[in-house]
Amino acid sequence: MELYELTAHQLSERLGTGEVSSREIVTSCYDRIEAVEGKVQAFVSQTRQLAEQQAAEIDQKRAAGEELGALAGVPIAVKDLLCTKGLPTTCCSQILENFHPPYDATVIERCRQAGMPIVGKTNMDEFAMGSSTENSAFQVTRNPWDLETIPGGSSGGSAAAVAACEAPLALGSDTGGSIRQPAALCGIVGMKPTYGRVSRYGLIAYASSLDQIGPFARDVTDCAMLLNTIAGPDDRDATCADVPVPDYVACLQQGVEGLKVGIIQELVHGEGIHPGVKGRVLEAVDTLQELGCECEETSLPNIDYSMPVYYIIAPAECSSNLARYDGVRYGHRTTKPVSDIYDLFAKTRAEGFGEEVRLRIMLGTYALSAGYYDAYYLKALKVRTLIKSDFDAAWEKYDVLLCPTSPTVAWKFGEFDQLALKLADICTIPVNIAGVAGLSIPCGFDDGMPVGLQLIGKPFSEDILLRAAYAYEQATEWHKQRPEL
Ligand code: GLN
């Protein structure tokens, strides 16, 4: 087996025994990138020099007998909306094309401190708006399982990089499914932690009340290791909760005997859930039951309103967050003649933002405008509370809720229209609306493409989700399947 094929925990073990060096691992990842990146196109920038330098430093420290963390020397890929000091951070938008942030996001700082070499920045839908990574201003990323299909989005580059073994781990962000959905469609593990579990400092905002950073990995142990590295309070993000971080790896083995699992009726039997997907998810329920989980169906009656609520709240917040890209403070500025400052703003923004981003800014501005604020935005906030109370009621009975991650497997480029693209998030958006935790794990194939099982947990119950996912993973072989490239 090549080093690039190993999981992070396997690499960590070999690094620990001195069998391999971080330099060798980084070299192996770049060999793989060289071999497959032409097909997959997961990266918008590669940072080989930096990664090699970081790896050499870690190897030196290890040789000197320094105490190192579990992921020291294990490389990581980073979605291009996380600020990386001195490295391009573009959000895959023309408007930030030449932006090099003067600081690191907290999660990047933590990965660097943990000694993780950064291999590169990954492709994404512009400003994280999309479900297929086709909204990137720069390039198209392909699903490693079938190069004619989309990898999911918006963190499609991160998911594809991990699935294609270009990096053992990656970071993404999830506002309505952007970690879980591409993880599902690329056949890997992805987690959106509870809102407030991971600092958002240095995450370029899309919709601040929904955004959350989380891990991509090829198995549950790796996902737990990366969550250990990035989770926990941060003085620089007031929404990051001061809740103790358990050792997510240590709790994996605790088993699932007696765990109460609620199967969300609306998202298993509902309209639009592809029969092949439903089939795999129900098989996963059987497996969980054999493992000792108590599974039964349950209803979240307001969940059907998640989509309309999301498409008011997310654009409203995006219209405010993206107001800062005006051609004055940073980023692209028009070179066309302008009549006044407003003309400069308008021309810059028209040139810098893609169609989907402009559409959402307009939607949000409209929903927040004086005449419509109460009718749309305030109403959406109230319905958001109703959806959240459905989840609160569920936690009285269940430890974990379960449904598909995506209603379909990955589709061909151009196959879905705008509405279908948006409806593809039907299973993931409610989790962000309620601010709870969600994880996607491979649970089989339909038409040769990976299917993802979504496990949802109450706030700060990532340990339970990981434990359930681990038990399932140990009982199945899906996570061992790799695409042929
Ligand atoms: N696909 C959803 C959207 O287009 C969610 C994106 C995300 O989670 N960043 O907004």
C-alpha cells in the first residue's frame, strides 16, 4: 500500500514508531496529486513548499524527542474560504482572486500548532453557495467515482481530494450541507459539528448563524482525530461555546447498546428520496438494530419548512456579510471609468460576483428591506424556532436521529436545474437551521455511486454521533471501498 492510501490514524501510528517521516508522507500525497489531479481538479492552489517545510520541522521535532500530538506530520487540505496567512484565500470568487489574508483562521492555527502540513486550498462553490461546486469561478471538480458527475458542494474540492487520496484529511464548511452532502456523494465521512463547537474566526462568512467548520476523512477515527484538533472555545469568536471538548477518539469504542435512534419519516419516505438511497439507509437501520440500537420511526412535523426558511435566512445574512466586498477595502476593483463611489461599488460587484452570488444578495436585500422584513425575514425566524422545537422534542426520546444525507447519489454535470440543485439539500438544511450536529458516513452504493447515511445529534453530542458511526463502520466494509482513478 502507498502512503497516500493510508488513513490519518494509520499514518499517525507509523510516524509514532519512526517507520515513516512526515516528509515521505507529504511526498507521497504530491505524487498522488500529480497522478490524478488532472482528472479530479480538487485544488485551486497547492502549497508544496510550505507543506514540505512544515513536514521537515515536525520530523526534526520528533527526532529531538519532543512530545507531539496525534496528527503531527499528517497532511491536510483546506477549503479555500478559510483564511490562511500569506496564502491565497479566494472563496473561489473573482472578487477575492488576489486576496492573501494577513492572519490564520483559528482552525488553521490549531492545525498548524498540531503540526499538520497544509497541502493546498480546495475548490468550492463561490462563497459556499451551491451543491455541486459548479459555481466556482475558477474550475470544475469531478467526482472521483465517476468523472462525469459532480462531487457535491459547496466543499466539493475538499471531499474529492480526500476521496481521491490526494490528502488523508480536509477541512470544509457547512451552512446547509456543504460538508455532509459532498462527503456522501464522494463516499467518505464528513461532519458538521454543533453550531458553536468549532470557532468560525477566519472563516469567510456566508450565513453566520448557520456556518460551521468541520472535518472530512476516510473513516470515523480520522474524523474524530481532526475534530479533537479543531474543537473548543475561542476568545476571538463570541459564538464559539465554552463547552468542554471530550476526547472524541477515546469514546469511539463505547458501543451502541441501547442507543435510541429516531428515523425521520419525512426524510426517508418523503417525496424526492431516491428508492436506491432509501434502500441503503433502511439496510443501515437493520445493521444498527443488530448492533443493539433501538430504532423507530418518528416525525418532525415542521421539517418541510426548512427549505423556504433557509432561502430567506441564508440570503439575508449573505447580503449583509457580502456588503464588505466593495472594491475599496480589499479584493477586486473595477478598472472601468466610474462616475462616483456608488458607481465604483456597483461595477466592482457586478464584475467580481458570479450569478448565484448576485442572485442571493438580491434575494436577501429584498427580504430585509423595510416593507418586507416582517413578512419574510421575521416570519422565517419564527418558523426556524418551530423547526428547532421539533428537534428539541425529539431529543427527549432519541439519542440520535437518522435519515439519508442526500436524496440522490451524485448526478451528471448539468443534469439538475436550479430548483433540483436546491432541493438536493433537503436532508441536510434542517440540521443547520436547528444548530445541531450532523455526520455523514458511507452506507453503500446505488448505480455504482456512493450513498451517505446521516446521523444527527443534539447540541454537543458529537461523541455519541461518532460512537454510533464507528460501530456502524466496524460492522460494514463501505469505508474500505476506493474509487479507481
Ligand atoms: N447547498 C446549500 C446552498 O447552496 C448549502 C451550502 C453550504 O452549506 N455552504 O446554500
